[in-house]
Amino acid sequence: MPKNVTDTLTLGTAPIGQLLRQYALPAIIAMTASSLYNIVDSVFIGHGVGALALSGLTVAKPFMDICAAFGSMVGVGASTLVAIKLGQKDYESARRVLGNVIVLNILLSAIVTIIGLIFLDPILRLFGASDDTLRYAHDYMVPILVCNVMTHIYFGLNNVLRSSGHPRSSMIATIVAVTTNIILDPIFIFGLKMGVRGAAIATMISQAVAVVWQLTIFLNPKELLHFHRGMWRLDKTIVLDSLAIGLSPFLMNIAHSVVVIIINNQLKSYGGDMAIAAYGVINRVTFVFAMIVMGLNQGMQPIAGYNYGAKKYDRMLSVFRLTAIWATVVTTLVFLLAELCPTMLVELFTHDRALIDMSVPAMRIVLCVFFCTGFQMVTGNFFTSIGMAGKAIFLSLTRQVLYLIPLTLTLPLLFSVNGVWASLPVSDLLSAITALIMLMVQLRQFRRAHAAQSAAAQDSALEMTEPEA
């Protein structure tokens, strides 16, 4: 029996706290390291190229996120399916999921690359690029699009690694990518004088190195999930289930990118390129801590998915509660840092006085209720982890579409650029309240199911102990 068959069985038996540490800590380390992609690029570009280049990078980021969202949709959906199938002991279906991840990501990435390269400049204009920032955004996105298939495969395989009992290997893949990126960034940006284009090339090379590491694991025939003949044909059921489950994070990423487009354009209208650069600085500060919460979510996902598949609802709810508590601690720390020492955070990225003066008050406004976002993020991911795609999709869209877009369009009419900043915390608060209501409704359903399951077990035990007539 492959070793990681035994590893997956512990998802249904080991103490929840121990499991969350085992799966979440490598994911947190990996996601925190992953956040260094943006941080390192931004620090080097902000100090070495200038504030306008940082603004161009902010404009390019939502387009980059949209490209990556397709890979995330396949990866998250497939990893959830793998966790559920392993909980059901359906190992052959779990293996077929792995093959479908590769093929589907290659197809989707090819489509995204072709469309992106053809319409690159009009898209960047739509995303808020000005005459001064377009060339920086363009230079960054060309290498990203050309090597988009590598991004898709990298994120897809990392998700499957976590769900198949390899959280440390997933972490190592990310650390390999980040370390390579940190080494290559100054070489390409400064040594070869390639500027923002060099930062993008360094990112793509680092992901290619990580993919090679991932492939060495899945090429090992002793692994429970490994490459073999017959797994590459697309399975209609697997494809549709993966896309349905992964649709929630996909729509969340797309909605987030649409919101960023609107915010960038509103900031350009009310505050200019410097306001867009300030938004980029704030995003990169919060991104580090958001990655920690995402690491917690990724640690929770295989545990919740496995125990949901095994109908062990108490264990499933226990891992959700523990994850939500730790996520709230993390986002509360961000709130305190932003309110007490924002200047220190901003100066990590720039010494431009105008950008600092724009970013510091904006950061205090944007993150004034950030302490409640950890709970909202965990709740949305919880629904995704147990395959409740419809609820996860609705929850992921509430903040972006139902709340943030209308607020971003209306509040600036009353408060100018401060209205753009204020739209973010107001939508955070409203979406957290929505998540709490949906969770309470779902918990009642789980309690009824658990009570019925316990009653059926007691009845079965009584029947077995009754003496024969």
C-alpha cells in the first residue's frame, strides 16, 4: 500500500488540532512565501524603477489575476474532488482527477494566452493604464502571458499535492519558486537592466523550476496519485465537477479583478496615477496576511472535505471553528498594524514623499474593519471545501458584486477619493454579516443531519442487542 494512503486515512482519525497544524503550517509557509512574489517585485520596481512603474504593476495585476484564475478554478475544484474521493476510498477516481488537472489547465491556458496577447493594450487601458503607465504594464504582462501554461500547471499541481497527503511537498515547491524568484529578480531588473519585464521573466522561470519539482513526485509510481496511461483522457463528470466546485474561487477572482478595474479607474479620475500606486502598496501589505489566511484555508480544505465525504460532521465543524479563530487573529493583527504604524509599512515599498502622503491615510481607512475579513474568507472556503459550490459562489460574490461595486461607484460622488477608500471597509463589514447568516443556517442543517445519523446508529445498536424471540 502506498504510504500516502495511510496518510489520507489519518484525516478521519487524528486529532483536529494536530491535523490542522500538519496541513496548515506548510500551506501558511508556502502562501506567505508565495506572497513574496508580489512583495519582492514591488520593492525592487518601486525603489529601482520608480513610482510610475509601481502604478503600472498595479494596473497589470488584475489582468494577471484573471489569467491565473482559470488555473485556480481547475486546481481548487480538482483538489476538493481528490479529498472527497479519498474520503470515500475511491482511489481510481482520484487518480483520474490528476490527469484531468493537467490536460484541462493546458487547454485553458492556451486560450487565455492567445486572447490576452491579441488584446493586451486595450485590456490594460480598460484596467486603468494611462499614457505614462501603459508601457510598464505592457512590458510586465507579455512574459506572463507567454508562459501562462506554467502558472496554471504550477498552481493546479500544488493544490492536488496538498489534498493527496503531501502538504510539505507543496510547501517546498512554493519555497523553491520564491527563492528562485528572489535570486533572479535583481539579476534581471538591475544586472540585465530589463526593468519590469525582467521581474516578469524571473517570476516565470521560478515557476518552471517549481513545476519540475512537482513532476518528480507525480512521476513516482510508488505514489498513490501518479502519472500513468489512461488518466489523460478528459472525463466529462470530473471536468464538470471540478469546474463547478472551482467556480466559486474563479468567480471570486474574476469579481475581484473587475472591482480592481473599477477602483483603478475611479482612483485615476479622483486621485491620479499616484492614488493607483497607493492602492497597489495597500494591496501588497494586506496580501501577505491574506496569504496566511489562505494557507489556513488550504490546510482546512482536505480535512473538511475528507470528513464531509466520510460523514464525520463533528470533525468537519471542529476544523472550521479552529481555522476561523486563527484567521481572525491574523486579520486583527493587520488591522492593528495599519492603524498604529502605517508609515513604516508604506516605506517598505517607496521613499517617494507624494506616494507616502497618499498611502498612509488611505491605508487607515481601507483596513479599519479588516479584523472581520478572516471569518468571511474561511466561511467561503469552507463551503468550497465540502463541495457546496452554489453557496460558495454566492458568498464569494456578495462582497465584490453586491456590495463593493455599487459603493465604489457612488461614495466617490460624495467624498471624492476618500469615497473610493471607504467603499472597501464598508463592503468587508456587510459581507462578513452575510457570511455569518449563511453559516448559521448551514450549521442547523448539519446538526439535524448529525442527530439523524446518531439516532440511526443507536437504533441499529439496539436491534443488534435485542434477544431473539
